[in-house]
Amino acid sequence: MFRKIMVANRGEIALRVLRAARELGIKVVVAHSEADSQSLPVLLADEAICIGPAPSAQSYLNIPNLLSAALITGAEAIHPGYGFLAENPQFAEMCRDHGIVFIGPTPESMHSLGSKAGGREIAARSNVPTVPGTGVLRSVEEALEAAEAIGYPVLLKASAGGGGRGQKVVRSPEEMRTAFAQAQLEAQNYFSDPSLILEKYIELFRHVEVQVMGDGKGHVVHVGERDCSVQRRNQKLIEEAPSRLDEALRQEILAAGVRLAKYVNYQGAGTLEFIVDPEGNYYFMEMNTRIQVEHTVTEMVSGLDLVKLQIKIAAGEPFTLKQSEIVLRGHAIECRINAEDYEKDFRPSIGKVETLHFPGGPGVRVDSHLYAGYSIPPHYDSLVAKLIVHGEDRQEAIARMRRALAETVIEGPGLRTTVPFHLRVMDDELYQRGEVYTDFVARLLG
């Protein structure tokens, strides 16, 4: 097992990794920007090292600074969390070149699965259905030709991206040239890669994802699936496990996820994302080669610590968990608490946290880096807490989440969070009945 690892991330995921490592007896170095010098992971770390000023490009995305920090502190491995460099194969390769273990999949897996075009190709080889679409487009003329063959509406997507960035819905040839240029620009700005692919746009669907763990030698298991259909502008807001799928379809999707991960001898934690339309057709979208924000609901229903498993696999410990040993119980829901004002189009809200109270009681978990007196910086993602509950069934989980949200207090001058939004969702009849597709938030807010 490692003696010391470095966390190359911030916020609640840095704290999550720190806690898992500490329970394994590992010392933790937290790399941080100047803006995060008083963050909770930094205050709780065994060691902390500043890697640059507030802008991500100069700190959390600064590969030379991160590698230097790991070497200076004697860290044997780096956990990248999610976002930032977590899915960057160049970073994983450079870690390996410097004798540092990257806690995640191999650079080769990340190269093959990291782009949407590459993921589509591997899905086809492993007999996993994909949405009708293309490989990387070479020109807008090629996009127009492909759209004509597939049929409008279509979706332009950044091949190297995720989180809805670099995506444009195109409903006619007249829209294509402008949308193509805009999507390329966004893809370049967010992912330093302007490559685009094109897919048939499916208007109404559930977003279902399969959690897998692999040892890099062909042994892969799934840890169930999650429903992530409550989204706004392709950003997930609420996730739950298990999904509300017919059992036969659920098993088929789980098997497809394992099949694809085995095809590339996947190592560590990974997530395969699927579209499921109202008729029960399912299509592979992409694979996220990292731990996900919403891994918590899978942990709640499985009893497994996925971050500890990541670390153990990266350390070379045998991964012997069998599929038959994974038993999922009950229902879990996660609400992402963002520092945003949902009544003003989810406008970011920053400020100092003066009053803070998180809920407790049976089946309630809070992952957060907040503390009273902490000032939320304006430079990063607005996620400030994850509220997760577990119940015997979905009905109890909803009731428990409603109770937990009502107990949550995050207050400060001018500070707003999405707690009121989540309470509104929990009270919504369509949500309570499980009639939720990716257009749910648009319908809810009118």
C-alpha cells in the first residue's frame, strides 16, 4: 500500500479522497491554489502545497507544477478526483514517466475511451448499441452531409468533452454553419481540442449510467446503475440508484457496460453513460474514466467504498470482488447543493458562510468542504455540498431527502443555494411518480 499520496483537486472530492486514504493509513498531501489556502481539505491534510494562483490554468490544470509538488513532497501516487486533469491521458502518462502512480485507468484506456468518437468505435466493437452518428468530422460540409443522411434534428458534440460543453442541437441545414463554428470554439476553449462528432438528437430520454470497477487484467464487475435524468443544460442536479427501469432492460444495460469495460481491460472506477428512450431502446453515449460526483448513491446502496477500491487497485492489491458478492439494497438519492440562485436562472452566488448546519439522522450523508467562516471563491465550480440519503425504497428516500433538506442551513450575506430548488423537486408529483426525463427541470420551472 502507498505511504503517501497527493490529491490534485479541491473542494468536497479532495476531502472525500483524503478521508478514504486516511482510513487506509496513508498520509495525504493536498495540492491547492492560492484561493484555496483556507479550504477544509487543506486544513485537514497531513501536508499542503500551493501549486499556483487562483485561475485553474495556473494551478489545478498546471501539470508541471502538480508533478513538481508530488516529487517535492515524496508522494508515491496522485489521485486526480474528478474534473480538471482526471481524464487527461497526457497527465497520466507524465505521472508514469516520473515514477508516480496515477490513481485511475491507464493512459491507453483514457486515450481510447476519452474521446466520444473513440468511445463509439469501441462500443461498436464490443456489441454495445450507440446513437446513429459519425466519427470526428473534418468540415462543416461533412456535417451537413451526415445530418442529411441521419435526419434532423442532430446534435453536434465536442469529441474530447463532457458536461454539455461544446454541444449544439441543430434542427435544419440553415443552422448548421453557425452551430458548427460555435461548437468548435467551445470545444477548443474548454478542452483544447476543436474536434466534433455528430449524432441523432433524441429529444426525450432517461440518462442512465453504469458504475464499473476493473483490475486492468480483464476482471470487471458492475456496481449497479444510476439515474441522472434531473439535469439543467446537461448538468446533473439530482441522481439516484437504482434507476427506474424494467428489470430485463436494466440487466441488459448492466451487461453492456461490463462488456465494453472488459473489452479495454479497464482499470479502476469508471462510468458508462447511456440514453434510454421512452420505448426502452438504449444507446451508449460515452465513458467517464474517473470517479463521478454521484458515486455516493452507488456507495449507499452497495455498502462499498469506491474511492478506497480505486486506491487499492492502483496500489496493486488483488481485486477479487465477484459480481455475486455485490448486493444492492434500498434506494439512494443525491442532491447537488450549488451556490446558485435558482429563481434567477441559477445565477452563481458567492460569499462568506456565516451560519452552517447540516442534517443528520438515519440514512443521511453529507459530503462538503464548507465550514462556518469559509468564503466561497468565485473561480471554480459552484458545487458546495452533496446531500445523500438512503431508504428502504424510493418513497422513503424521497421523504428522508425532504426532511434532510429542510434541516439544511447554509447562510451568509447575499449567499443563495439550490436547497429550495431541491425541496420543490421532492414535492413534485411527476418526480414522486418517477416520470422523469431530461426535460424535467424545464417542465418544472416552466
